Amino acid sequence: MNSFIETLNQWGENFLSFAWPMLWQSSLLIAALFAFDLIYRRKLRASIRYALWLVVLVKLCVPPTLALPTSPAWWWHATPPPVVAKPAPHYTVTYADAPLPELPLVTLPTIVPPAPTLTKAAWLLAGSVAISGLLFGWMLVRWWQVARLVRQATAADAFSGHLADALRLMRAPEANVPSVRLKIVAGRISPAVCGLFRPTILIPKTLAENFSDEQLRAVLLHELIHLRRCDVWMNCWQALLQIFYWWHPLLWIANARIRRVREEAVDDAVMLALRDDADHYAPTLLEVAKLALNRPLVSLGLVGIMESRHALRQRIERLVDFRAPRHAGLTLVSLLGILAFTAVAVPMGEGPAPVEKSSAIAAAVEEQSLTVKVNPEIFIRNVKAQAARYLLAPTNDYTTILVEALVNEDLDCGPPHGLAFNTKAGEITTQNTPEKLEAFRQVIEQLNRADGNCELPLRNSPIQKKFVLIQAHIYQMRVADFEKITPGLDFYPSRHGGDSWWSVMPENFEQLVGRVESS
């Protein structure tokens, strides 16, 4: 159970790290599109505005961290301050021949971690999943209702000729006629199209009995254009995204706007297809409202000819002042413009930080090589004379002493800054930055002095070594004498090799030594 809670807490944090960027990024895009749509709703075709609104749905399907050079966010990335790498400290550890004492065993208190609890992020995730599950269940119920409505509807074979005329007006091949089913339903619903894989046009019985051939052909043409544009699939996509992003307030408004602009785009296509009979289309919408529309059709499984009275009024007002465009759909130029807008608006993630040359890379670019000539005999003798200065343990290896002397001057002797000493020619070569090479040259000059008076380390040496002496005093005395000098001191008894021994804290060590020596 604890692992489940911890996992849920982690998922909650991931959910918040995803939800917040997606919320503000998509909200910014929706606000920009609302402003654009308000300004250009009478200047741009509805199909172009509809395609621009679909960019919102694309944005909701990609992660908010998506970053591309086409987005302004790529270039707005703040440059972090350069990180200066600190040199790693070096330690020398030596061991004596005597066996090491056993350290006392210290019993630590057992810490029982508290039982994990659900964080606020986990509760938010659980609540979001619960509400999304309820909405998805409601969507399945509505689809089941639509499927039952289709099963109960009767086939409209008498109107197959009207369907063929509508297909001919939209310049669709006759072979598409059998793939679209036309059915008559009872009840006062708006004409609609449904079915993701088996499309079906539903016509209310009252409308079929009272409409003229021209009006019925216009209604069928409207629904067929919906099918040609794959609006049923698009409506399903909208519904699923709305279920997942139910907590996004602007998405509800954006989806309503997408559906309205979609109907306007279909109206444009119907008006262009009807040509000389286009004047009858607006009155047909009014008749549909009178005969079939009892209430707004709210269903995730249907795409109707109208969804609300307010939207219907605005559409009719627009059709009265309709100016027929040359194209109802998208042209190549408009499609390229929409793709360019998508490339700019969708990726809002920050681009990678500008590549800053680190101090090591910059130094590598500026590195040079330096060769210093020395007298091999004098140089090696002087280097060995520095052993006591730089090393604790005596050695006759002059290369080890030389490396310690250079490291003490903050000169790196590791690759690619290694040393090459040609003892026959008396040449020492290394590679480093000009500043480091100058320090290297000064060190080598001091070690090559014939008088042996090497002034090392250099005065500006940045490294100061500290030597620490750790020692132990071993005494042998009777137990009674030991007990006389130990009152007030905290000792840690142990045993090694059959002999008992005690250790004391550093702050009491001098006091102990003084008591032992005076006893």
C-alpha cells in the first residue's frame, strides 16, 4: 500500500508539471485565436478560421515541453551564468605497519519512517481521473443512445434520388451513394450525421414530410459536406480532449467556437454548391428550426445542422450578407500559412541553453606548447633535493617530486597537460594555457639553478598545504593505576588480539596523556 501511495504521489507531481504549462500555453493560444477570429471573421473564409482553430487541438496533443527553432520561446531562453569548475582536492593517505584498532560499535536509534500520505498533487490527480471517467461514461451512454436511435430509424429509400442529387451538387462520384445510409427518425431533432465507420444521415419525419425537393436537397447537401470534411471524426476528437482537459475553462469556450466556425465553413460550401439556388438555403435553415428543432442538440455522437438558436441566428445573418468566395476550402497558400502558424504557435517549450564554452574548453582552445631546456644533471639533483618539502615519505623518484612541485603551483600534470622530459637533450615539454606555461617556466628555471638555491614555492602559489600529524601513545600499566587516571574521561573499550584497549575523544586526549605521564 505504501508503494502505491508513493507511486500515486509521484504521478501527481508529474501531472501538475504537465498540467500547468499546458494550461497557460494553450490559454495563450486560445486567447490569440479569439482576438484574431474577432478581427478577421468577415475578411477570411470560415474554412481558414476553422483550420486555425484546429491548431488548439493539435497543441493539446503534444507535450508542453516541445521546443522547435520556429517558436519564439526557443530564442527567449535565458542564458545561465557560466559554471566555474573547482579543482578537486588531493589527499595522501599513509598507513603504519601496526594493526589498526577496532572502532567501537555505536548503536544508532532505529528510525521508523512515517507512513506515506497522499499529497495535494495526488488528490488532484485522483479527482481529475474520477471526473474524466464520469465524463467518458456519459459519452458512452450518449453514443449508445445515438446507436439505438439509428437502429430504430427506418430506411429512407424514397429519398435516394435526393441523395444522388446532393452528391452530384458537391461533385462526389456516384459510387459513394451506397456508402452513406439515409434514415428517417421520429421526434423533433435537427438533421444530423453520425457513425465513424458506417456514416448515417438522420432526417426527422416531420421535415421529410413537409420539405420541398430543393429544401431537402440542401439539407442532405449540408450533411454530406460534413462527411466529406470528416467532421464526425473531428467532433469525436474534440469530445475526447474535452474529457481529458475538463479542468481547462477556455477549452470549453474554444470547442463551442470550433463547432460554430465549422458550421459556417459548411454553410459556405453549401452556398457555393447550390449556385443559383443559394438564396433558398437561409430560409431552409429557418424552416428546420421551426419543424425539427425542439432544443439544442447536445450529443457527442452527432454532428447536426445546427446546435443552438443563438448560433442559428448569427449564421442566418451571415448568409443574408453572404459574399461568395472563390473557394470554400483551403488553397495551397492558406494551407502553407496555417502550417507556418502551427510551427510557431504549438512548440512553446524553452529551447536549449546557448552552448557556453566552459573554462576547460576555452582553455583547451587557447592551449599552447612550451619546451624549456635544462641541464639534466643539475635539474635532477635539485628536484631530488625538494623531496622533503613536498613529500612526507622519502623517495628517490625525481618524477614524483617534480609532479608534486608543479601541482603545488596549481599546474595540472594530467592529460593533456603531461610532461615530456628528454634527458639526453635536456628538454622538458608540456602543453597548457599561456598563463600556466609562464608559471611552469618559472618553476623549471628555479629547479635548474646551478647554485641549488631554488626559491620554491613561488610567491603567488594559490595552494597552501596543511600537514596533519596523527599519533598514538601506548603504555602498559596495572589496571588499578589505569583506573586512577581515568575518572571523568569517556573511554570506548575494545579488544584486539586478546588484549583490551581503550580509545578517547580528541578533546580529552591531551588530558589523558598528561595524567599518564605524571603518574
